Amino acid sequence: MLRYFISCFFLFSFCLSEAQSDSLQLGSRDSTSFGQRYGLRIGVDLSKPIRALLDSDYSGLEFVADYRITKKLYIAAEFGNEEKTSFEALENIDDINRVELYNYTTSGSYVKLGVDFNTYENWFGMTNAIVFGARYAGSSFSQTLNNYTIYDSNRYWNPTNFAPGSGSSEEFSGLTATWLEFLLGIKVELFANIYLGASVRLAYLFTNKEADFLPNLWIPGFNKVNDNSKFGAGYNYSISYFIPLYRKKANKKKNENPPEE
């Protein structure tokens, strides 16, 4: 997935440079007359519906939003819901001959709150962005153990497979997790007030409330949990609409040392 983000990053960078070239004449306008736009940008993550179309074991929807509070700083949030069915199998077993140890479904919602800092210098009238950001995130979810087998190193009674476990599924609810997330992203205005964005994210898991019988192997909003590490990774592709609420005039620079007459 990383190569897809890199390709999109260069595509967005090209669109951003083209948009800036088209706005050269705006840069000559008096910024004290027009002012910079401030408002709310809301949208959806496109990667999750696309993933659901390609993977029948996954479904998800995420909404994204940010609000500009200064020239460079934005308050940002994401919230959504995900469901994924996964399995754990013996290592070194191909998909045809794999031996599943257990199959489970994770379902729940999550919220991410934080800030974005825009490092891109726009021409006047533009609001494109290359951002660094951080989020504090939390998820509430449940896991359902669909089926499992009983691992036994003695292969006398079951030479080709393990003995089956319980025939009925079992749900473990009330599970929670929190994590800190850092991101690098880009937002490009394609049309008037319509933005296309992308970001990559690195997360660190703080808390992880698990069931006694089944560990949390996948967390909505965080993705896969690794046994020997608290780090996780993710990405998103978003389309959003900017709602301008007001304009703030730029400070007019004064000539501190006027020429002598």
C-alpha cells in the first residue's frame, strides 16, 4: 500500500504546483482587501469503501474534518466504524493447505482528535497544504471468535489437522484501546472548495484492554496489532468540502524607516 500512497503523493504535488501556477495573478492582489479564508472542511475517507469492495471480509466508513484556527494551524478529527474478519494460521503453510488455529471478527468504532500544521506556503487565495499532525485516538469494540481448533503437538489421533473446538461462536465485548498517532499528509484543492487528500500514519499503542481468552489482534482505527511491538501503521485517501465561514485580513506591513524627503 505504501507505493500507492507515494504515487498519489507525487500526483497531488503535481496538482498543487499546477494550481499555484494558475494563481500567480492572485499573489499580486492586496491581501488586506481580500483576506484569507477560514472555516470548516468535512469529508470522507475513500480508502475504506474501496477496500470493502476488494475485500469481502472487511467493511468500514470514516468521516474526516478540520477547522482552521490560525494561518498554519488546524484542529482536526476523524471518526468511523470498521468490521473485519481475520484468521490465525500455522506459519509456513500456503493458502491451499493452511491450517487455521482460529477465525475471529472484530467490530467497533473509533475517534481521533488532534492538530495539523501546514508547512506549505500558498499564494494568496489558495489553501493547499502539506501537513504534519498528531492525533490522540480511542476505540471501543468487540471480538467474536467464530471457530477454533485445539492445538496438539501429538499427531497420533489427528494426523492431518487439529481437533475442532467449540461449534458455536463466542463474543467478547467491552474491549477498548487508546493510542497516539503521527501523520504526514497533503491536501490539494481540485475545484472550488473541493479537496483531495492523502496521509500516512504511524501509531503507538498506549492502552489495550483484552479478553482473558482472546487477545486483541486487530483494532478498529489502529489496524493489525503486532505481538512484539506497540507500533502500528495506516493510511487514508480523503475527499472533502470546505465551508468558508469568514475571512481574516493579513497584517499590513509598515515601513519602519520611511525615506527622507
